Amino acid sequence: MEVLMHHLWQRVLPRLPRTMSTPCKSDLSCAAGHAPTDSISRPSTHLPPSTHLPLVSHLFQPSNLRDVGQEKSAQVDMTCKSQRLMQQAGLIHPSNPGCYYYLPATVRSMEKLVMLIDQEMQGIGGQKLDMPSLCSAELWRQLFRLRDRHGAEYCLGPTHEEAVTELLAPQGTLSYRQLPLLLYQITREFHDEPKPRFGLLRGREFYMKDMYTFDMSEEAAYRTYESVCQAYTRLFSQLGLCIVQVHADTGNIGGKLSHEFQLPADIGEDRLLVCGSCSFSANVETMEPGQTDCPQCQEGTLVESKGIAVGHTFYLGTKYSHIFNATFNNTQNKPAVTEMGCIGLGVTQILAAAIEVMSTEEAICWPGLLAPYQVCVLPPKRGSKVDEVAGLAEELALSLGEALPRLKGEVVLDDRTQMTIGKRLKDASQLGYPYVVVVGQKAAEETPRFEVICQQTGETTFLSRDGLVDILRCVETV
Ligand SMILES: [Zn+2]
């Protein structure tokens, strides 16, 4: 491998611009043990400290990709607002049906969401791990008929209950003192979706968080279940999403208790029944056909609405742990079967569902914490009357990150100064920066003032630099 890398460097480096590489000192030998040579260049390992300001012209949200998305043929499967907006803004790009490239701004947003999920899951004692995507078909045979859509001896496991219990079973040394044990992972999952649609909402590849919980008793398992549901509720409230926790069917996963976390939305494919008088809500699938009386308070009437399921919790009991022998040593030092829970969260679905319900038809609105960048600074058009304040815009963008360390890396400069302010404002609103700062005519005055547009309130104000810093001080970041 090293030898191969060495040859690759030899081929690639002479073509790189001079600034990206420094000549190899003759007293250094290369990693592969080759004799030192002056003819090979290496990339510098001493890059200057980060004074990096993200420039819109450098961001990979290619407009040629956007154009493809606007072709008539591609319009056909634009099935919902979030998909259309995300493709238009260069956030995602379709590959195969139900599969997308997640472009850099989307990945930034998703990484922020993952950080929030990690905080909540680790806050209730969750430990993160990473399990293989390829599951031995043998694991499936023990439980279900072999899923043979690939006709191969391996299959892609839609969930990992089997794998995680197999991981625990041979340990045999799990003590009751280690319980509850909460293991989770965030991975790319695959689903053989026959009719992929709604962009990231119903795809064939997506990111999921799945958690598996192990408890020593039914009572303890219910407590764990409840603490996970509360963590989900906190997560969604941080994101500003009005989620409804509904009773759900345990379906083919099985188990004793199940809830879905539904985001009410017109395009939602789940039908919910919500009581007008108490907190009861349920997926229609769990109710008697035609039932309109609330089974909880007996007074309220159930009203139907639609929702997008973004989370699902199952209390499985001992179904899986029994089959796979996931046991622990109890207080009498005797082996006992663990009580298990399985809890999922659709990571990419949360992102798309949030965009779906929060955005307007023209502009993306993110949950504040998930916006790919918090602030966009617009210098004047090149060659305009106030061209001389262009330098001020760049300096402002850099200084915001210094004045407010939380905003470091969160401020971008739209340096496409060949374009008018108006055109760039339109792009900015399409991408959904929570704050846009225009450096225009008033920035040329003795005390420079900047036009500040707050996406959430729609308000435009003219602020001095200090005023701007004061406003941005309230911006929350992950
Ligand atoms: Zn009720």
C-alpha cells in the first residue's frame, strides 16, 4: 500500500500548483523507505493557522447541478417542497431513484444534528458504537425467513436487533451492575423502498440512529423507555419542531409497547388520531376502524391528521434477547434474560421533514441550530458606487468570528461580486441563512451601518458593527 501511495504521489504532485507543495528535503526519506530524492514534492504539513473565511464562490453547490434539476424530465419526480427546495439550493442531487448525493451544506447541517443527538443520547447514559452493515444471513435465519431480495448469502439489515444481541450473548459476563445498558449507532441504512419519493423523506438510503437498550427487569425497562422518549422530546423542542408522540403498532418487529414521533404535515403518509381534550394520540393503524371517541379520557373526540414519522420506539420485552441468549448475571449471580428496547430516529428524515414544515415555497428555513451557516455577508457589486466598502465586508465577516467565537466558521462571504445584491439576496434566502448582512451604501458613511435581514422575523434593520454583534450574540449554535 505504501509503495502504491508513493507512486501515486510521484504522479500527482508535479501537477499540483507550486503553493500546495514544498520540495522534499533531501535529508528526509519517504514513508515507503525509498531513498531520499529531490525530484519528489510533498504537501506541506505546516499550513498557516486557520484564518479561513468560507466564500460562497468556493462552496460546492454547483449551479450546473441545479440546472439539471430544473429540466423538465427531472421535474417529474419533484414530489414535495423539501425535495424541490433542497435540489434548487444545491443541497442534494439525485443519483438513482431514492438515492441522493448529500452536498457539503447538507452534511454540515447533518453533522450538527448528529451532535445534538449524541448529546441527548449520552445524556441518558447511551454509549455510541458502530456495527457492520453486512449482517450474516445466519442471524436472520434464526428469526425470520431469509430476506432474499439480493439472492445472496448476505443481506443488508434494516435494523440491528439481531447483530447487537449476538454481540452481547457470548460475553456472558454482563452484570446487573452494568444495566441499564444503552448502545446506539448512527449509520447509513438501506430500505428496499418500492416507490421512493418525497426526496429524503422516503428514500432507499438514509441515515438512522438506532439504539438498543438492555434492562434487568420489566419495570426498569419501562423506566429506560420513558427516559429515551423524554430525550427525544427534548431534542425536538431544541429544534423547534412540534412533534406528536403517538401510540403505534409494533408491526413485524414485535414487542409490548411502541410509539411513533410524528411531525404533523400535509404530505405526511401516516394518519393520526389526536384527541381534542387530552394528550391522547395514536396511529390510525392501532385503532378500531371508525373509532371517534377517545379511549383515554372518554370525553374528547378524535380528529384525524397526517404526519411524517421521524422516530419510533419499541419495548421488545425478551423476544430477541431470549432467542439470542442475551443474558446477564442477576443479583443472585444467576443468568437471566435481559429486557430489551429498540429505538430509532430518522436522521436525514428529521432534516427533510423540518425543511418541509418550516420553509416557505421559495425559501428554506432551517431549525436555527441546524442551519449550515448562520450568517452570510454580502459585499457590494463590483464597479458600483460603493465598491470601496468591499474590503470592509470581508473584514466584517472575519471579525464576527473573532468577536463571537461561537460563530467561527459559521459566517460566509458571498464574494460573487459580479452579481447584483438582489440576485445574491435571492440565493441567500433560498439557502436559508438565519442572518444576511448587506454591506452597501450606509457602510460608506462616517459610522458604517449594515443592513441586517433576520430570516425568522423577516425584519430588516440598519445596525452599527456593535449593534450587529449584539444581535448575533443571541444566535445559538451546536
Ligand atoms: Zn382524550
